[in-house]
Amino acid sequence: MRATIDDIEMSFELVGEGPLVIFVAGTGYPGCTWPPSVISPLAESFTVVTFDHRGTGETPAGDKPFSTRLFAADAAALVASLGRGPAHVIGHSMGGRVAQWMALDAPDLVRTLVLAATGPGRHGAGAQGVEVPAHVRDGLETLGYEKYISAHQRATFFTKAFAEEHPDVTAWLDAAFWSGRPTLDNYLRHVVARQQHDIVDLLPRIAHPTLVLVGELDDFHGGTGSHVEQSRFLAEHIPDAHLVTIPGAKHGYFWEKPVESTQVIRSWLVAHG
């Protein structure tokens, strides 16, 4: 499906019936990377929307400078165009940063937030600058684009034991990303947009019920502090926030622990209409 959003034609998918739920993907990730093991069960009770960010999948990049605030305006416009809002907004990693701007800039289109494995920006130990982090730059130079993405996902999304026992899952995510990958230039533009995100001082203005969801082992320092630290900070500074930790999980609990992740999210959505 396609929707005219500002200066682009956004590609999206819609399944299910019920209250609207929109999934907002992470840095450079197309909508096809969301696992069916999460989307399908939720679609039994909700209308679930996934979409391609600018410059990913089948959505063109457009001419505007990338930022999490621009991505939020795109996602909010998609919700408005569907005429089924307000939406429960589930944002993973950079997608959680986009979700924060949706709540701030388009509050009437947002029902609740699920801030999954994310943070408010440059806060806490390990925070770096607003350009491409050294580990991304060095990884791309050493491994090349495709092998870097695969190696990074294995190291940060999955526990070592799971990656060794379930190579089919890690390979599925590799293939899904690569099938809808942004160009390398657009991927780096997504990275910079993520790094520049900083709404630390605005968190108290988020008025929506918020589930902060993080993997117990998601302690990788990616340039803006670890997601465990950042999630705790979110939960402490958003007025109506509730922190839930997924035991034994890293950054990719939607893919490694879909049953546990879906149970937590379903309970949250049902409790909040």
C-alpha cells in the first residue's frame, strides 16, 4: 500500500482489525524486518501498521534532511491518513526516538507509547557526539556494508547462545534488512539522525501512558549510552511511564523472544484500550 506523505509516497502494510497499532522501525530498517511472530498474533485483535521509513524499502528518500522529528512527522501523517487514530505507537531503537517526537508534536494522534530498546538521546555514560560513531565507521570500512549489518545484528540483537542455536532467525533478519536496505548514503543519514536526537529536557512533557521495554542484557554502548541506562532514564522522567525488562534478552528481543515480547505488549495494549 502507498500513502502520499508530504514530499514522498510512503510504502506501508496494514493487517488485522481493531484499535490501530503502528510499529516504527530502527535505524535504516525497512518495515519488512518486523517478525511475523510478533505482527501476526497482534493482528488478531488490532489493526497493525508497518511502514518503510524514508530511504528504506519502497519509500523514496525525498529531498529533506533526515531527522527523527521528520520521521515522526511522516509516521504521524500516515496515522492521520488512515483515519483510524489515535494509534498505539511501538518504536524500536531509533523508532522509539521517532515515537517520542510523535507524542510531542502530534499528541492527538497517539494513544499510548511503547518505547522499546531506546532512549532520549545523548545521556549517560558512553554518550558521544552527533555524527557517525567510530564503531559504525570502522565496521563499515573493515567489513563492508552487508557484512557489517550482519555482524552488528549478531553482536547486539541476539545472545550468543541463541545466535548459535537459531541461525535461521539471524539469517532471516539479515535477509529482511538487505532486501529493503537503504543505500549506504541513506543508511548513514539515518545513523546521523539517530545520533542527533536529543529530547532529554522535553521528556516531562510526554503525557501519554508509556511502556518502556528493554532487554536485560542490552548494555551495548552505541554512541548515546546503553539502552538499559537510557530506558531507566526514560522511565524516571516520563510522568506516566512503566518500565518492563525482558529477562535474558539483548537489543533484538522481538526476534529472539517474540512470545514473551508479544505477551507484554498485548497486555499493555488491552489495558489501555
